[in-house]
Amino acid sequence: MQPQIQRDAHPSTRQVTTQLKDIQKRLPLRVLSEEDWQHWISRGYVIVRDAVPQENVRRLVDLLWEFDEKDPNDPETWYAPQRRDHLMKELNGTGMLEIYNHQYLWDNRQVRRVYDAFVDIWDREDLWVTIDRANLNPPKRTPGNVNGFIHWDADTSLDPLPIGVQGVLSLVKQDGDIGGFQCIPELFFGFDEWVKTQPADRDPMHPDITGLTITNIEMNPGDLLIFNSLLAHGVRPNRSKDRVRMAQYISMQPADEDDVVERETRIKMWRELESPKRDAFPGDPRDWEKKNAKTAVLTELGEKLLGLKSWR
């Protein structure tokens, strides 16, 4: 069994007791259609098309090339050594960029359509956005697992099961050649029955996928994929000839305004352009953002999503 890296629960989800697929809607849907909602609760993911403007996509793409010190026109620069290894070994070599606070990242977090989609998911308006990273993944040169990996970002041995949601904003066209997000919806829908067939010492972070079907997700630039943390998912390698996969990770959780330490930590990260302290990600050793960016300007919505202003 591989070493397990426990993903810390967002403080605001600790008081949430209803699984996301079991929510009985009170608020009218803002972005998702009824068909989208049914897909979300039965298959564990949903795609919000054209979640952000194309101009936002283009300038973030340019920024990520600059941040990673690579030339989009020179493939030889795409394969510089990873600056630091991740404790989650399956993430090594997957192009994770530890950029968290730049204005262009915040511009996408503050888009009303993105926020409204997460209001639909959580059935509540008082949300905080996660301070998350980005991705730049060139074509794979070395042999390896052609199918990539599948895991959970939550410990599926816990009772009750954890509650959480994650999101990926695609910055380029994601298709079969370029790889990217993959998942097993049938395991999400049928987890309760599937787990009864598994040994008592099963790995709660990495499912045995024997006999299960992996679904590959296709997206266009500006599309946002939102998925349940209990959806077994992963990344399949970029097997294209000369195309780079790029994405920004965006998610939202219920705000926990009574947690003063968490709120002040979030504000400090934004104001001082600091990386989150997370087990799986060691941070950017160059402190590129501190040296090259300014504190992001927030809209009124952005101030509430950060925790700078209260939802109350």
C-alpha cells in the first residue's frame, strides 16, 4: 500500500453534515440546468461551459508561461526539472505550478458565473474561494503508465464520509490527446455497494479499478469542471505531439467566519502573496509572486470570497 497523504478538510466543511449529492435544493438554480444538477448528483461532476471570458484565459496562459520560465515557442524549455518534489508522488511530473495570489487568478475567482455555479452546488451564498494553484503540463516524453492515475482526495474509510468539492478551469482545449482530468462516475454512484466487495484493508485513497470504466473529460478553454471530492479521479498523461495542457484550480466552500485564525491566514496570504501551508505542496522556492506581483485588487464579491468582508 502506498503512503497516504491526508488532505486537510477545509475548516468550513467540518460543520456540514449533508452529502452534496443529497442536498434538497432551496435556492433556484443560477447557472446549472436541471439536467446539469441531475448529472452532478448522480455522476459526481458537472461542466460549466464558458465560465470565464476568453480574455481572462489568454492573459493567464501568458502569465503561466512567464511564471514557469518556459517559452511557448521552444519545446526544449518545457522539460526543465521540477523545482521541488511533492509528497503525493503521483503528482510529480504532472506540471503543478505553485502560483496562488496573482491578479489574474483572482480575476477568475471573482467571476460571477463561477461563484453562482458554486452557489448552485452548495445551495448557499456564503462561500469562501480556495486559494489554489495552476498547471502547465507538456507532452510526456518518457515511458510510463499510459493510463495515468486514479485516486480520491478524501479518506473513503471515514464514517461519515468527508464532504467537499473541487474545480478545474481549463485554459486550453482538453481532449484525448492532451490528457487531463479523468474519473470513474460509476464508482461514485455505486460506492456503497462497491465497498462491500472490497477487502477490509483496502487503500482508502486509491481504489482497485478492476472492472471499472475510466471516463475521460473533454473541455474547451474557459470551461470549469466541478467535481465531488468522493469522485475517484486523476490525471491521464499528455500524449500529444506538441500541445501543452494548462489549467487553474478553483473551488469554493462554505465560509467559516467564526474561525478567526483561518480568516486572518487567508487575508495574509492574499495581502503578502504567500503560499498556503499544505502537506502535499512544498511551495515555490523562488518566491516568484512576492518578487514579481502585487496584491490583487478585489471586487466586493472577491472581498467576501476571501473573507476580507463578511457575508452577514
